[in-house]
Amino acid sequence: MNNQQLKNKIMRRVYTTWFWNKSKPVLFLQLPLAAIFLAIQHEYVAFRAVASNALTSLESPSSAVNYVVTAFQNAEPLVVFLGVSIMLFTVLALNSIARNVVGIFRKPIVLPLKVD
């Protein structure tokens, strides 16, 4: 094994450890909370009926937006809270995972050297 192969092997382990440490809050906090909220919301919302109604409103973008606005206006406060919290946790989790993946593949910043 030459120096470059050894360096690649070490850096692969460093990046894997960094990615794991950055992803732990997402995997062990955000996604489980979203799953718990989804399980609680399942008791209050008939997802099959909502999905069938949503499919009929997909004729145009304006009718889809109108359906979503009307659904949230007529829903109970607990259902709205759970729906918004599930969306928030999911968006934050996906954002965090995307930032970590981009951080791994980003090129290192090289500062110009000042030679005296």
C-alpha cells in the first residue's frame, strides 16, 4: 500500500466518522419525532380518504392549492399542529442530510500562500 492509498483510506474513515456524527441528531431525534407525530396523527386523520380527495383536486395547480388551504382551514387545531410539525421535522432532516452530503463532496478551500 503506497502513501496515496493509505491517505485515501484514512480520509474515507475521517469523512465517514464526520458524517455519522453530524447525522446522529437527525437519525435519533428529528426523524423519530416525525414518526411519532405521524403515528399520533394517524389516529385523527383518515389518510386514505384525504389521499383520494387530494387526487381529485390535482386537475390544476390552483385547485390543488385551494384544496390544501380549505383542508387546513377546516381541520382541528391538533391535526394542523401535527401536520405542520411533521412537515417541519421532515424538511429540517432532509436539509441537514443534504448539507452533510454537500459538505463531504465540497472541494477544500485553498488560501493563497504569501511567499516572502
